[in-house]
Amino acid sequence: MGVVLADSSIVVLALPDIYRELDTSISGVTWVLVSFNLVMALAAVPAALLARRTGPGRAAAVGLAIFAGAGLACGLADELTTLIAARCVQALGGALAVTAALELLPATVGSERRAATVWAAAGATGAALGPAVGGLLTELVSWQSIFLIQVPIALAAAVPILSVAKHEMATGVIEPELRRTGRPHLWANLALAMISAAIAAALFLLVLLLIEGWRLSPIVAALVVTVMPLAAVAGGKLADLVPEARPRAAAGAILVSGGLAGLAFLPKATIVLTLPPQILVGVGLSLVLSALTETALGGRAPQAIHGGWTISARHAGVVIGLLALTPIFTAEIDQQRHDAIDAGTAVILDSPINPLLKLDLAEKVSDRLEEERGKVPTIGPAFEPLPEDSAERSEVEQLQSELQDQLDRGATHAFSTSFILAALLGLIALFPIGLSREVEL
Amino acid sequence: MRGRVLVLGSIVASLLLVGAYLAAGGSSYEPEQVQNPCQPRPWSNPQSLSEIANQFSVSALDGAACQLGVSRETLARALATPEARERFTKKYGIDDEKLAKAIRAGLVRAVDDAEEAGALSPLIAVPLRETVQQIPLDQAIELVNDAESVLGNVNSFLGPAGDILEEFLP
């Protein structure tokens, strides 16, 4: 279940590699995430109904098998359309496995309430840990490995469930008590959708900023964003101190928004400055996701159906966040790239270096722009080889540093508007959280 | 009670973070804006031929970019290679004639600026101004890109009169 719920955040770190290797655009690669989340959002509730009809054991086993098979297809995909199609199938299997697992959990952990808590914690932990796992696998093995590794994990998870499935088939017992499904908790699910949009943006945008904007390797970016899950663990301890769900959800939404606003106003392109905002987002996501999931599931039966609604809300939120923010930051990256290159060229033109060297640099910078059209360019190669004359070499190195500073400024500023909008989404979630007062755990 | 403290603590932590980042310049961390090429750019006091050539090129780029309605920086990159020039003319819908006219106008502005700054004597400026208004596109681009070698060999550029005029360069 954790693997399925963590899927989106694991894949985030691989997106820059997929983007380069499959030669697509930022908008195109976003669909690797959007397709999975869209299908999860649409399929979660029907999958929950199916799980109740066929039996949760059988549904979970079949779901995990589909998830594993499609994961294999994702790992073998050599073009974007194949990858996206496989991701859709993977999401169908994932929806079936996750909703069925929620139906099986009470028997395993003792009560429906405990099952809801475990389920919410698995979701929050998966979302927070995913990027680190994805970054390590992408850097140490390949982007394909993040999909391929899901295959044995999903199959291993299916093994103990097979005995439940066999029992269901042998006895014909599908569901001991087919209760009527109550209405989903509208406000909690609405708040979940909005906060998920904000959190998805936090992960997706931060990873792109670190890898594509600041040119960090996936493994370094993974280490940087590991601050979020660590903070989420601390947030979990904080949550234990406050039993009421609503203040926890409100505090979480405020912290997520505050962290995102901090990322929008980074005063310099350095890793250290991303840490305090990440701590706020991490603590916030731990508080808000668990509180809202517990509220959405609290006192409602059957768990699989209401769990299906929360899955649907969370993944719909991710889709909304990605689809709303991707065109904004894609356009901003393009604009900021132009501004940064102009500012960098101005630095070269106004420098006292030899005019012929200037011309040579302008030519190489122009070539880099052409090679990396639509992306934030790596400017280092334009300055190689450095002049042998030490005075000239020092001037050129100074120029390179100033030009890189302009690119860093452009890359960082390109994400500001999107981070601000994501922070607003988090704040808007406070309205449904405020209206969810009728259900307190 | 604990819930209220948690919410208040979240608000304070968020405001402190955002306030600190804004105070550290977070709202203005963006690429520096380039200067409008139509605005005059002051010449520093040039001491050598290399410095004159540098400022001459910058003035010429400013003048041409102003005529074409693009930034000086965009034009500088466009003139770096024939391929870059082709991409530039295609993107902005500029033909060679219009480009040549703009660069000649830029060179005239550079001569004017150099003369005004005392970097070129009127004896050099007048024939140079006349010459740059008629030179072909490729030579005009060469003059913008490599003013030093052209200004350093005024004799070959202006013909026999250049031998006499060259001694008026610093």
C-alpha cells in the first residue's frame, strides 16, 4: 500500500531524467505524474466498490498483480506515450490494491479507527519518503529502476493476501456485512484535494528547481528533500499531543503554506535556505494529511468506499495542482531564462576582457542556448577552455561566476509565482477545514 | 487549548520565515534588467585602443538594437555566428537589408559617441562616419565584433588617407 501511495512522490525525482532521455518537454513529462493521479482519482471509488463485490483479498491480489505488470511495462518503455499508457494501467491496479487494503486492514490491526490511522500514516510517510527513494534509485541505477523495483515489492505484498483470496473463493464469503455506504465527508475531502495540490506542487517544483534550475544531481536533490520526511516524523510526534483533528489540520495547512511561501521568496540559490521551508512543509503535511484522512474516514463505513473517496480527493488535488501550475512555471522558466541570458550577456559585453574573447564567449553562449532550447542552460562549457594568461583567466572566471549568478537568479525566480499559488491553495484549504467542525474524532 | 497553541505557533513560524526571507532580499532575487539600448550609455575615459574598441562595439550594438527594437544583448548573440544571425533574422522577420541599415546606424552612433567622448578626433570621425554608412553588411558586423583590429588598421579600412589619420588615434 505504501508503494502505491508513495508512487507519485517517488517518480518526481526521476522526471528530469525521463525529460532528458525521452526528449520531451516539461509539460509532456508532467503527464507521467498527471496520468497516474488522474486515473487513481477516477478509479478509486469504483475500485472500492469492486473490491467489496469481489472480496478485498482477491481485489488486492489482482490489483497488486496489475500494478506490478504495468510497473514492468513502465520500466521497459522507450517512449513517452508508452510510459504514460503503462502509468494509467498501473494506477488502475494501484486504486484496486489500495482501497481493498483498507478493507483488509481492520482485521490486521484490530479496529477500523486504527486502520484509518495506519492508512493515513502510510500515505503521509509514502508521500514524504518517496522523493528520497526516487532520487537514490535514479542516480545509482536509472529512472527505469524506480518502476522495476515496484514489481518485486508489489508481488511480495500480494503473497500473504493470496491466502485471504483463496479463503474468499473457497467459502464464498465476500463481505460479512454489506452495509449501506454513507455520504463521503465533503469538506474533509475537499480540503484534502486542495492540500494535496499544494504538497504535490511543493515536491514537484522543489525537485525541478534543484535538478533543472540549480543543476544538482538527483542523489543530492534526494538528500536535500529528505528534510521533508524527517520533519514529517517530528510532525507526527506533535500530532500525538493534540487529539482534535481540526486544529491539527488547520495548523498543518498553515505550515504547508508558510513553507511554500518561503520557497517563493528564497533570497539566494543555496541549498541551506531551502531547509527551513521544507521543515515547515514536512511538519505541516504530517499534521494535515493524517487529520483530514481521519476526519474523512471517522465514523463512516465501509472504510474501503470512504478510503476510495479520500484517495480520489488526494489524487484529484495532485492533478489540479500539476495541471494548474505547470503552464505557469513553464512560461516563467522561458521568460526568466531569456532575462538571465540577457543579464549574463550584458555582464560579458560590459566587461573589460579582450573583444575577440568576448565574441568567442558570446558565440559559445549562443550555441549553448541553441543546444538546450527551452531549458535552463548549463553555462560552464561555454567558458572552456579557460585562457592560459592568468589575468585573462581570472577575468573570465569572474565573468562565468557573474553569468551563473544571473542564471541562478532566473531559475529561482521562475518558480516563485508557482510556489505562491501553491501556498494560496494551502490557505484556501483552511475554509473547508473550518467547515468540517461537525465531525471531531 | 493545545490546538489553539498549535495553530498560533504555525502562524508565527510561517510569518517569521517569510518575513526573514523578504528582509534578506527574497522579493528581488531575479536577473538584473538590461538597459534600454535607445538610452545613451556613458563612455568611461578610454586610455587605450582596446578600451576605445570595447566601447565603440557596445555603442554600435546599442544603436543597432535600438533601431531593430531588440536588446543589445540579443543582437550581440545574433551577430556572433552566421547561424545565430540566420536564427535571429528568421525569428524577428528582419531581412539583410534592414539588418545592414540598423548596424550602419549603430556604427554612426558609435562614431558620434566616440567623438563626443574625445576618443576619436574629428579628423578620423568624419571619414569613418562616411565610410560606415556605406559598408556592406558582413564588414559592418566585423567592425562591430572586432572594432580593435579595424580601428588599429585604419589605413587599410579607410584607404590611403588612413595612413595619415591613424596617428590621430590614441
